Amino acid sequence: MCVICFVKALVHVFKIYLTANYTYNFRSWPVDFRWDDVHASGTGSSSHRALTCAAAAAGVWLLHDAALGGDAFTRPPRGARSQAQCLLQQIRELPSQLASYALAHSLGRWLVYPGSMFLMTRALLPLLQQGQERLVERYRGRRAKLVACDGNEIDTMFMDRRQHPGSHGRGLRLVICCEGNAGFYEMGCLSAPLEAGYSVLGWNHPGFGGSTGAPFPQHDANAMDVVVKYALHRLNFPPAHVVVYGWSIGGFTATWATMTYPELGALVLDATFDDLVPLALKVMPHSWKGLVVRTVREHFNLNVAEQLCCYPGPVLLLRRTQDDVVSTSSHITTLPSCQEEGDVEGNRGNELLLRLLQHRYPSVMAREGRTVVTRWLRTSNLAQEASFYARYHVDDEWCLAMLRSYCERCQKEMDDAEAWGPHGPTFPWLVGQGLSPRRRRQLALFLARRHLRNLEATHCSPLEPEDFQLPWKL
């Protein structure tokens, strides 16, 4: 063997070794950013300072909906109950609490987050390695290890397009991608915004790929918190230029991020649900209903809709018309024609849109508005959607003028800084009061079409780059 061939072979072996070390030995990777590095970055004026050491032990704040303590209003005050009654109640609830805990930390976690299973990670390891090599070599991706407030190490990959932002300046915007329950940034939803020309930051759930820990909602929110801080304080993207993109179960962390950091620029939710309980009841035995509801509420409370209503910025929902994963419909398609039509009536994205519009525009969505939007959501393809929209003779220009007039009027009347948020007047808006039923229907359809787009695709179909668009903004 000649010297040149020997050197080439040695370089090839060394490259394989580096790649293997890059993939398998992430634990020895140096820490690039910590959750408490916000102070060290010198941005003392930031409104999102690091947690204190005492607060870090409990993790970041989560929004607990009324379902967690829905019976709190019907219970007598603690002072009115004797200690014996309280103790007896705790003893009665102990078996169900233990059963719920056991279910959540075994079968429940594997069903909600199958990507955290060791066997799945091992099976996908060659594909994950190829995905990392593609992101590094083709897009000059930079891998980084972030440490969340709970000590979990979060595996991230950043593709920077700011040096070559493109003709539309897309590279100046950062898209933070939140993967699904079996998704990894190496082969996940970040490909669509990446190929569309945006700067992209991908990260893996705790317990996925190189990330440590277990994927429970609290750990997921802790991870999302350090990812957002990394984007703002280390990558130095302005908050208004940060777009959060969540696919499937990634909608939980995406809505948590925009709820906690309302100044972020936009939110895109793809094939996402409003709440996990209806989907869990769909796949579990009916006799387990009480246990399932308790387990989800106490351990996997993915209240996406509630968190979404707390974000005041632009939102776009992508509903896939052939999605049977986030659908609670009992209809089973057997014919190819039915598969093409799709069954959208049970899609939980419908409830997500209705909750959002009812929160933001309560006057518009009263009575006639909610009814017409519910009917519009039953259209199963783009042709039916356009036909339904045209049937009501919606005047887009009139709707825009109505919304802009209300916004301008609020700007003149509101002197309170709290009433004027980072994206304009805070919600809910009282626009639509005094309108005729016909005008209310038209305005409701206009808003629904601006906040939701239908895609003729299944749940796991890769999103095309041209289908990734930023939300509508007034």
C-alpha cells in the first residue's frame, strides 16, 4: 500500500471515529449554555431572568387548567373539614394515586412518548447519524449542549442563515422546531422551514437522542425554557424574529414558549390537538376511563388550547385532512375514495381553532359566528372549503377594514401600557358588537380562514417547504 493510500485510509477511519464519538458520546460534550447564563450574558434589562436556585428545583411555571382542580369549587373549605375527614379522604385516594403513578411511569410514558424508548432509539440510530451528518455538512449545523434548570442536558442543532438571508430575508428569522412524540431533530419537522430558507433551531425532548431525562410535561417545559433563552441570549435573535413551530405533541412546548415569552414573533402549530384526554380515551379501554383521566391530568396534562389562548401574537394552525392520529372520530376508512376525502369532523384541531377564536373575538364567535365556523370546519378538501366560503359572500376588504378600524380606535383610547401588548391591543377584542348576523358570519369565516389552513396530508407526512408559511398578521 502506498503512503497516499495509507493516509487516505487513516483519514477515513479517523472521520468515522469522530462521527461515532459525535453521535454516541454526547455526554462528554462540553456544556454550551445553561439556564442561568442569562445573567452572564449582560442583558440585565431582560424581562426573563434566570430562575433562583430554589425555584430551579421545582422547574419552570406550568399552567394548570381547571380540570386539575375542577372540583375545588364544590369542596368545602379546608377549615370546615376535620383532620380525620382529610386523612380518610387521602387514604381512600391512595390506591388510585399509586395506580396512576405506576401507569404514568410505565405504559403511559411509552404510549405518550414512544421516542423515549431505548429500543426505538437504537433502531433509529443509523438514520439519526445520517441526519446529523446531513445537517452538519450540507447546512453547516452547529450542535450544542444546553443544561435545563432541572439538570437535564438538551441536545440541539442550529442552522444559521443570517449571512445569506435570501431575497425575502427569511434567514433573518429563527424557527424553533418542537418535534412530535416520536420525532428527533435529526429527521423531524425542521426540514420544511430549513429548506424554505429560514434559520432553524432544533432540539430533542428529554430522553430522546442525546438529551437526558424523561419526557414529562415539566421536564419538556424546562427544556423549552433553556432553548428559548439560548436563542435570545446566545444566538442573539430579536424576539420579534423568533417563530415557534410545533408539530403534533410538540404543540405543548410550542404554546408554552409563546405563553411564557409573549414577545416572540409568531406561532405555527401543525397537526396539533387541544387536549390529550380525548385522544387518550380513544385508544384505552372504556373501563379504564377514570384511571386514564386521572393519569393524564396529574402526569401528562398537555393543555395546549389553554396555553394557546395566553399568547397574543400571530397564530397559524395547519390541519391535515387525512389525519387519523389527532382525531377522536370512530370512523374507520376502508375505501380508497374515503381516504382521499378524509374525515376531519373529529380532528382535535377544530376545537383548538374554536377555543382560540372564542377567546380572541368573543362577540364575533357568539351564536351565528361559532355555528358557521363549525360548519366550515367540516369541509374535507380545499374545493369544498372555497365553495363554502364563497357561499356566504365574504368581503375580505370589509373584514380587514373592520379589524383595522377597531385596532386604531383602541390605540387612541388606550393609554394603559398593559392594554397594549407587544402585538397590539390585548385580547379579547370586542370587535363585532352590533353587527348583523350576516356580517358576523362573514367576519367569523374570514378570521377562521386566516388562522387555519387545510393540508391534504396524513399525520406523519413530511411538510412541504412551500406549505410552511408565517401566520397572518393584521
